[in-house]
Amino acid sequence: MENTTAEYSGSSVGQALKRCLVSMSADSASFPQQAKKSCFIINGLVRTERLAWRGQGGRDLFRVGIGSGGDWAPIEEAWDDGHLPDDELEELFIEHVILEDMIAQEAEQWGFPGNDYTIVVEPA
């Protein structure tokens, strides 16, 4: 995935993100370090202060990784432990990557309540 844009789909952000990380990982067991430096563009239903479709039909894209980059350590630790279900990955991604990247907003406001998501990954 080096220096290319890639797209991953899933019925949840956690599922699409896991497909992305597995693809980025050299051996699927070790956490892909390039994820920490990538920009993730999420297309689908996003809940912030309100519900909004993002990235579809000309709507604004939802970009993650253009600010501080977030704190990937909790995700990396869970990944390296070998047990990271999609829903837990999504929760960790919201809490430690999105909210850190967006400069610490309230976690309760955030979520991905839809059932069809695409994540486009752009290298830094």
C-alpha cells in the first residue's frame, strides 16, 4: 500500500478499518506502522453533534489523520495481543484517533450508526 490510495468497504467502520489495517500489515500479526501516518477518509453515516451522511452525493468528506494524527497506541496494543473485534476497534478508533485528531471533543457525540461504510486511505 506504499504511496498509493486504497479503498476498503464494510458494514461498519470497524470492519472496513480492520480490512484496511490487515491489508497494510506485512504479516497480519504486527500492527502496520504506516497507518499512524495515513489520512483516513470515511464515507457513510457519521454522528457528531448531529447525524450526517459524509462523502456521498457531493457531501463533505470526513477526514481523520490530518490533525495530530491521534493516539494509535491502544489500537496497536490490542492488535498485537491478537484479539480485536470490529466493534472494539471502532470504539478505540473513535476515542483515541478521531477525538485526539479533532482535539479532544466529547466521545458521546461521536459514532457510526450506519451499515455501509467505505474508508479511503491516503498515505501522508
